[in-house]
Amino acid sequence: MGTGKRPSLGDRLSESLWGLDSQELCASAQRRTGLLDFGEPPLEPALSTFVDSLEREADLHPIGRFLMRLHLLGLLETRLRLAKAWQDLPQTLEAPFPQRPLFIVGMPRSGSTFLHELLAEDPANRAPRVWEVMFPVPPRTDAERERRRRICKAEFCLWWFRRLAPEADSVYPLRARTPHECVAIHSYTLLSEEFVSTCRVPSYEKYLRAADLTPAYIWQKRFLQTLQFPGEPKRWILKSPDHVHGLEELFSVFPDAMIIQTHRNPFQVLRSSAELTRVLQSLYARPSEAGQVVARETRLLADGTERFLQFRDAHPELACRFVDIKYSDLVAEPLTAIQHIYQRLGLPLSQTASACMKLVASKRSRYRGVVNRLNPIHWGREAEAQAQRFERYCSRFDLGLSQ
């Protein structure tokens, strides 16, 4: 458990029923699928580092342990099935990859999800949907029937998830047909910020920060080729705030990538991102002290803004690849922001796409946010500690530095 506390009966029982051991998890996935080859990249040392960190540091509660074991088994079983599919259908990886994929990056809670959903409405674009990221193995026969089956399966799984964790839906709503984040694709490699966001795993986080993320991006490219096969290639619209940790690797694998960076006042972001972290971590573990959550989120946000600035300053040759969008502009006039993006990228915006985006924008009530349950006393203290680090970022993108 990693807390020094004596484990309860529930903890001891859940540990015996739902163990988290890397070798046992792999063996169980192999036994359940009848397959042996996990393919590339190697699972180790990422998998063992993560599960060891879970056991020693995360303070999982029994339901969280059960959910995490199910999640890891699902990832491993899909890895096995995808490796087999790529052996049997190598043509899925031979299809041409569409030029100039768009990656939406920026701080969390800065409008990136809203923008992702808008851009996904353009028939010329393609976004990975939740259902196909959850169940990506290509069908062998009757593709449309299999597609409907996988959508229904994803809807059922998400429905059960909302029953088990109703609070999560208020801060991070997932539906089978909505666009999904890149971190969910990276999770199959066990090199993913998803695990850092949902669990207190400092040892794994340290490992991940030092790791070469190129294998995760190579995996993502193969994964996207699989999703688009055998259909007509379209421009990919991809999204994750956590690309800040892998911009060098992103451009090495996707050399013609275009970046849309969303911007928002960091102090507004903090209130929302810390609440999101609190809710997500409570799915698996006992709650952290509120001050610890705020301090960590403040530090991570400051580190992220610095990383973006340093990368862009170090790569002036990529300046034309970045389009900057303010959160305030996006939520005030969504279609105007979209038109600005398309003009900067030299892309046509059809009337059909514009109409679809306008309809989605008119239903954006779900983005009004939730009540923050963290004690406000921590905001001023942590914000003051990091204010100087935020100042350069806010000044550069004209965001204002007010709390």
C-alpha cells in the first residue's frame, strides 16, 4: 500500500484476488487470448516499473485495484491481438499515412477537447473515436456489423464505468463515439501520461520523464494506420495536452505534423485541472491531502508552460507549424477561431463542415465546468510560489496574469 498503515481486511482480500504483478498479468493475458507475442515496443521495463509503483506508492483502494487490473489486462490482451493482426494482415501497416496530421496540444482544461470535437466534425478530417481506441483490432469479415458490435460493447463498458465512478463523468465525460486522446493510444505501450494522471506513482513518473518516447509515437502511427484501413486516408486530428513531454519525438515520427496550441490563464486552468486530478485519482486510490494535489498540479503546469516555450524557442524553423488559439476566443466565437485555424493552415472549410461545427458549438453546455471541492486556501500560496514562472508564458501569449 505504500502508506505505512496496517492494511485492512478489504485491502488484504483485494490484494489476494486482484494482484498486480507484471509477469502474472502478461501470463494471464496470454492464457485468455491463446497468443504469446506482444509485439513491439517491449513492455519492459515500463510495465514492471508501473505495477511496482502502484503497489508501493499509489495507496489503491479495493475497487481501484480491481479496476486497474481489468484495465491492464485489457491493454495487454489488445496488444496480443494487434500483434497477431499485424502479422496476418501486414497490408494494414503498408497503407500511406495522410500528410500533415494536426495535433492539438496546450495546457489541460484550455479548450482542447472542445476544439478536438469541432475539428472532428469536418468530413475531410479523421479523429480516433473512443470505441475504436478501446477495441481497435480490425475485423476479418462483415466490417459494418463488427463496427456496430464494437460500438455497443464500448457503450456498455462506459455505462458501467459511470455507475462505478459517477463523479468522473462530470469532469471528463467519455462516450463511445466521441474523439479520444493520444494518451489512450500510448497506454498500450505502457509509456503513457494516462497512468500519471490517474494514479500517484512517483517512481513510474520519474521513469517516464527520463524515457525515450519515440516507441510510443511509432506505435501510435501504426495504430492509426490500422484504424484507417481499408478506408480512404483522411487528415488525422489528434489531441493531448501531454504531448508537451514528447514534442521532439512527435516531430521525429510525424515530421510534417502541424500543431494547434491552446492557451488559457494558468490560474483558471489550475482550479479545473486540480479538481480533475482529484476525481481521477479517487477512482483508484484513497484521496490525497488537498494541498498536495494543488502543489503538484501547480508545479506540473509551470513545468509544462516552460517546456513549450523552450521547445518553440529552440526550434524557430518550426514556427510556421504552430497555430495559437486562446481559450477565451474559442469559447466566445468558436467558428471564428476555426476559420482562423483553417486560414493559417491553408485548408478549405466547407459549408458542410462549418454547419456541423456550428451545431456542436451550440451544445457546448457540458464545458461549463464543475464545482471545485478543493480548499481555496491553497490557491494563493501555490500560485504565488509559481507566479514568476507563469509570467513569461502569459506575457508571450497575452493572457494576463491574474488570479
